Amino acid sequence: MTDWKVPLSDIDLGAAEIEAVTEVINRRWLTMGPKTEEFEQEFAHHHHAKHAVAVSSCTAALHLSYLALGLSPGDEVIMPSITFVATANAAVVCGATPIFADILSEDEPTIDPDHVESLITSRSRAIVVVHYGGYSSRMKEIMRVAEKHSLSVLEDCAHAPGVRYDDRHLGTLGATGCFSFFSNKNLSTGEGGMVTTQDDEIAEHVRSLRSHGMTSGTWKRHNERPQDYDVSEAGWNYRIDEIRAAMGLVQLAKLERANARRAELVARYRNRLNGIEEVRVAFDKYVGESAFHILPLVARDRATRLEIVVALTEARVQTSHHYSPVHLFQLYREQFGYKSGMLPRTESFASRQVTLPLYPGMKDDDVDFVTEVILDELQGKAGRSSRVGTAP
């Protein structure tokens, strides 16, 4: 493994998580039980959601949400292509067809409500919004489109825990919200996810489907009589466990402070890169709360992006890419006929985007180091360009 001077992300884990996990182990009940119920209650309270259902991953949350919304073969789901592939894959395994909409712009790389509306057909069943980077999609406009055409809205909140949109939290505006607790997320349990909803029937359906469609879970049968159960429909094992739920409770208590620190770091990045023509930090004009999950830098062109990535790698700064457009992956080209050029704003953004390090434990000096490497590379490039064709 590369010895990164500044890693892309890091997890805020400490004595509190160790104590919480140790308590679970000492109780000797590891499968889904009372700690999971407590985590669900606290998560719901934190997000002002009527229901929160813990599951094994955000992919599971997406899959169960699609199923609870009644998605079936022949249905179409409109979504952005700038997302992790699970957003689309979970629809495909339901037999549905992902219909990809373009983003608004390189500064606001979230789904374009006008393009969404232009893609609606008689087969459209739902709209998926992705709160990319922790920044809200234009939910007022999306909800108006959805209501006009009687479509469900699913919120992919993998990047956006704890974020308010006006007087409500992301994850409570659509039919469901799907959250991720993967190891690089703002709230991390290693693996895990959550479905939030205000709808009683959806919540009950998701709870059943996450555990094989059974009418009674293991913890309930352990404490109540009789110990038998029925199966109302085919489901999956998408349960979370007590160890991750215990970690999630500790992480949830840290979330507000951690997001605030991320905001400070992003402000420092913006201040140091402001006015540099070759690059810009996305969401520069964004108004509202954010979880600041990632720092998306957009270079002027592909060549500049590559030069920045190479310079940072040589300086032992880890970078990433969020994301390669889903519609250009082999599966979606071959099975659904997507081609390069179909989403011009999406493709242009993706070809020039690079993700810089961002995590609550990052120091101000780390931001200064990362940006200094970028500035040195860009200034050196400008100097080299200005010397082209001059006499030695």
C-alpha cells in the first residue's frame, strides 16, 4: 500500500466505538436486535423521519426501496449517470430500465429537473435524485415534476447524512431516502445502510423484505412466544448486525461536529484555489446545507486534470474520481444502448473531475499542502507554456 502523506479519507474511530462494540460482544447477541432498534430510533429522530430501517448496505437500501415502490420489469426509472453504479444496478435487478438524465452544470453536477421531465414516458415509474457530494439536488423542482406526472421520488443520500433542505432533512422529501455507512462515508460502520420513510406501509414492507419476508425476526422470537413465523413474500438477508449498529450510534453522535469540520476544510480549499483559471471547486454558488462528503475539483480540460493527478500522486496525496458515468459502462452500453455523447454535460464533467482529500481529521496544513502542489503544478505549466518558442 502506498504510504500517503495525505490520504483521500480517514475514519474517526476511537475509544467510544471500541467500548460500544465490546459491550455488544459481552452481551453475546450479535445479530439484529436491541442495539439495531436503538440505532434506527436515533437515526430517525436525528433526521426527523417517521421510520428508519437499518440494512446491510446502501445497495440493499436502494434495492428494497425499489421493491417497496413496486418497481417491476418494463418500468423506467429516471436517474443521473453521475453516481455510484449501485443506484442503477439495483433498478436493473428489479427488471427495470434506468433512464439517465444529464446534470445541470459542472458547478452543480446534480440531476437537471427539466431534462428529467423531457424523459418521462408512459412507462416512467420513479425519479431518483443523488445528493452528490453532500449537496442537495433541486428538490422543489423535482417534487413538482414528480407530482405533476404521479411519479415516486427516491433520494440517494449516500453522501448526505444529517443535511437539512429548508425545514426538512434530506431523505424525508421523497418516498424513501437511502443512506450509506461504508468506510469512507461521513457516518461509517464499515458496511451498512438505512432506509428512511414517512410512509408506514413502505417501512413495514422494507422491514419484511430485509429478513427473508418473514413475519417475525430472530430477536422478537427470542423474547416472545410463540417462536414460529410465517413468510408473506420472497425476501433477502439484508439485515445489519448489532456490532455495526453500536458503531453507528457512536458515529451518529459525532456527525454534526464532523460535518462542520468538513465545511471548514472546504472553505479553506475554496479560498486557496479561488481565482485560479485552470480549476474550480464544484458547487461554488451553492446555497444551503451540505454534508461536504467529497471535494470535487473540476479542471479546465482533461490534460490539466491528468497533470494535477500525477503531481499529487508524486507528492503522495491520494485522489479519486466521482464518478465514471454509469451510462458508459459496458453493461449499460450493451444492454440498454447508451453511447458516448448522449449526456454531454455529464460526460464533460466526469472527464475533468478529480476528488481531493477531505475528512474531519484532516489538518489545515494538509489542505495547504494539497493546494500548494496543485498551484505549483499549474504555475509551472504556465511558465513552461510561456517559454515555448523563445530563444534559449
